[in-house]
Amino acid sequence: MAERRKIYLETITAEEAVARLTAALEAAGWGTAAEVIPVAEALGRVTAEGVTARISSPHYPAAAVDGIAVRAADTYGASETSPVRLGPGQYVWVDTGDPLPPGRDACIMVEDLNRLPDGQVEIYAAAAPWQNVRPIGEDVVATELVVPAGTVLRPQEIGALLATGNVAVPVRRRPVVTFIPTGDELVQPRPDPGPGEIIEFNSRVVLSLVQEWGGEPRRHEIVRDDYEALKAAVAAAVETSDIVVVNAGSSAGSQDYSVHVLGELGQVLVHGVAIRPGKPFMAAVVGGKPVLGLPGYPVSTWLTADLFLKPLVYRFLGLPVPSRPRLQAQLTRRLTSPMGVLEFVRVKVGQVGDRVVATPMGRGAGVISSLVRADGVFFIPPDREGLEEGAPVEVELLRPREEVLRSLVAVGSHDIILDLVESHLRRRGLGLSSAHAGSLGGLVALRRGEAHVAGVHMLDEASGEYNVAYVRRYLGRPARLVLLGRRDQGFMVQPGNPKGIRGFGDLARPDVRFVNRQRGAGTRILLDYHLKQEGVDPAQVDGYRREEFTHLAVAAAVASGTADCGLGIRAAARALGLDFVPVTQEEYELCIPLEHWDHPGVQAIRELLTDPAFRAEAEALGGYDLRDAGRVREV
């Protein structure tokens, strides 16, 4: 292995990174290539040159109707009051598309004829020359341009090419993109990876994008953290590909070999871009071809592929990069961002009243589910230290605009039943744009006009009643509370409850590690209420400040062994195979301001809650009682 020196990350803008790579590729002569393929197999391909008609369409004079072909002169004088009769020698029966018989110059539709028993026909209107006849080249004349260069072939272009005698067509070759996953920790997808084993899915994500963009994807086998093995893999891929992608190994860690391999095989142009996430992105030219190093975290991989790989695929195809639909929205909360960095923010989007709102999601680079749940993305410019609540943002949509604007926006407490609700709403052509902000956060979002509904389950210490007091205190306008269901709350513990946790007093024990919910969550309020009842200071609870945003996240922490217990719903414990120590049964309700009561999504949920099949499906999750689901309380 060649001696390597430490190469530190360089910080340049995304625009400068693209400019460097583009200039180097132009100098290397990298670009489009053509091939000839059958027209019948060319759907979605891009024409490499203009294609002209080899024959006219139609290539003979053709009858345009079912009826008779005649000499127009034989029909002159025909009218409703003075019909003209034609004998068998004066007409020829034709069907649509038949060649026009010799000596005939017009056609009359069968509906405009009266057939007589003696073989004659009676007509009631004179035919003009070339009436109901398709002349040669009516559609396209031979040598005429049918499809220009750079056309993405649709079904209609396929038809036009075949109609004009073209059975083969020159198209731009699809760029072959080889993806090389690297890392000792990677394993093929399977349901039972062991500790320290990471399922390799980035290749499937990026190569699916490549296929969507029009490229030809190829996946290399996993390459372990070995310099010579990576060097051989890259060299071989460059020989057989138009673009090579190396995933992971682009940072400055002790086993991040990619930059050194590419420096030995070619020229490294970029190593570090001022974007977040995705800073370790790398670009090189090896053998006159682009080789990209994408960071390993899945969101970073997706973003850098979108910013840097996508333009290369479209450039090879000779097409402009298509832009996503955009939507102006108002930010629902303040965001901070480091100066000098272009930051990528995932958001949930919806229209509440006459406002389109964008609610930021988690910003972690490893959270692939955030891309699944996101409705759109926007960028915080590098010259800003963040954006204030209410700031206008231009969101690039990841879902159809109509779907986003029709979505029911729900902000508040998390519940697994809401996932069922979302599936049922989608079957009805509606969407659910939900953000987990806790019960109190949901009421605040309603007050600000940022949501249609909020999931709430907050116990009032003074009255012992759920939700009503909080709605009156924080919402400040008329609303209705719709009971989604009663659910069991309790301690989620390891199977067999090895720590013997029975009550809230056990949380003060030094051998018990707890995992909490975020401030404002109804479960957090329930915890604080019982700790106070037991006389336990929160400072005595190991893990009180460790916060998760969903019941399933709490359950996952317990299941992984990083916590001994957490407070949550029975359904979450059951989903992850945990034991459950019940504490109480609580009412989980949807708070709906009156102005949103008639929203199609609200009415659809109310219908679902009265559906016995839906109730059975929800109760099968465990720990739910939906007998009174759909009950309405005025507040």
C-alpha cells in the first residue's frame, strides 16, 4: 500500500464542488454516448439525434370512413329533396383505412346513404373532392422531422416513429452507475443482524434513484476496510462504468481509505463541502470518469446523491435536471444553524386555514425514516444563523402538491393508532401530516393555527380529569375532544422484569435506569404527578433527563438494554416483546378546534372510530379499549 498522508476535510460550497467536477469532466471529454435500439423498447429513453420519417403517414390515399368511394363529380346536385342514385359501377364499398380505389376521389359515410334493393345507393348531399379521404402525408410527410434530439420518448412518440417506418431509434446510452458499499460492519439485509452489524441499504436507495433518473444501476459487493481491496474494486468499476460511487470512507477516520485510494488512482477534486448533513462528500476523476464518495449516514447519502450524483446522470443523458414542485410555507418554530453551512431541513407540510405551515422534523443524518415521513425539504442559507418562527420558507416537495395540501395536520402526542388512521386515510385519498410534539406542544400548535388536530392525554392534578383543563388553559377558543380510545399506561420493562419494578418509588433506586418522554408529553405529566405523590425528587431518577419523543422510542431503549424501564403504553411494550407493569388507564383524545370540525380528514376519522372492523384492528394492538371511541366532548 502506498504511503498516505493525512488529508483533512476542505470546506467549499456545493456550487464550487459542482463547478470543479464539471470543469474536470469537460476537460476529460466525459459525456453522452449513443446506441441504436428497437423503437418498441425505447419508452423513456432520450433521442440522441433528430429522427425523420422514412415513409409518409399515411403512405397511400386512404378512406377515412366506412362507406363508399365515389367520383365527386357523380354526386353533384344531390340534396335532401333531390337525391342522386348511383349504380354498382359508380361506387366501391370501403372500410376505414382501405386504399382509395383507382378513379375515386371522395368517400361518403354509410350513415349518409340509402341502400336500395336493386343494388343502387341514394345520396342526399354532394361530395366534395377528397372528402373523407386521408391523403398521403396527411400526418407526416417522408423526410419530415418526427422527433427532435433530446426528446424523452413517451408512448405517443413511440407510435409516431413506428407509423413513419422507423423500427429502430438512436438514443443516448444510459449511464452505468456502479455503487461500492464499504465497511467491516456492513451485512446484507436480513431480519436478525447481530450487535455491531449494520444492514447495508444505502446502495438500494441510491441505485433506485439512479434507475428513477434514467441510469443503469449496478451494485458491487460489500468491500471490507482494506486499502488494496478498495483500490481494486474502484479500478475495476471505473473500467466498466460511466460513474462510480463509493459509500462511506470519505471522512477523516483511521479506516477512511477512499480519499487516499482516489488520490492514487486519479485526481481528488473535492473533499469536504459546506453542507449539513453531508460535509465529508468527495469527488474525483479517475480514468476520465467521475468517482463520488458519499458519506455513510443514510440521510447524508441521500442528500449528496441528490445534489451531486443526480446532475451527472442527467448530464450524461443530455437533459436538464428536473426541479421539484415548490411551495411557500411559514416555519412553525425557530431554527438555529451554523454560519457558513447550507443546511438541509426535512419538514411536515400542510394547509391550515389560509396558511401553509412547515413543521421541522429531526435533523439527524442517520434517521432514514425522516425521509419517509417528510413532505418536503428546504435549505437554510449559509449566510444565516437560523430562521425565526413564522419565517417564509420555500419548500421542495417530496410528495404531490395536491396530497400535501389535502392532508390533515396533526401535532401532539404520539399514539400507535394514529399510524392505523393514516393508512385508512390514504385509502380514502387523504393524508395525515403528523408531528410528535407532545400533548402540550399539540395544544400550542392549535393555538398558533399550525394544526387541525392535536392528540392529547394530560391528567389534571386538581380534578383528576384528562385534557379539559389543559384545553381551556392553552387553546383559548372553542373546541371538541373526540375520544380515540382508552389505553393502558405503565412501566415497560425487560422480559421477566429482572429489576422487579412495581411502582414509581422504584425509579429512585440507584440500580434502575429510566428513559423519559420529552417535556410537555402527557406521559411526562403523568410521571411527574406520580413522582410527586410518592415524594420522589426527579433528581433521584437516573435517566429523568433522557428524553424520547415516542412510546416506541422508549420501548426501543428498554429493549436494547440501555434503560431498565420507561413509562409508556402497553401496545409499544407488546410490539417490542417487553413485559408491562400497568399503572393506569388513560383517555387519549383528539382536540379539534371548531373551525376545523368539517375538514374531510376529521370527518373520516370520526367515521373510522364507529367502524367495528377498525376498532377490532386497533384493539388487536394490545392495551386499547375502543368501546366509547368517537365520543365527543365540548370544551
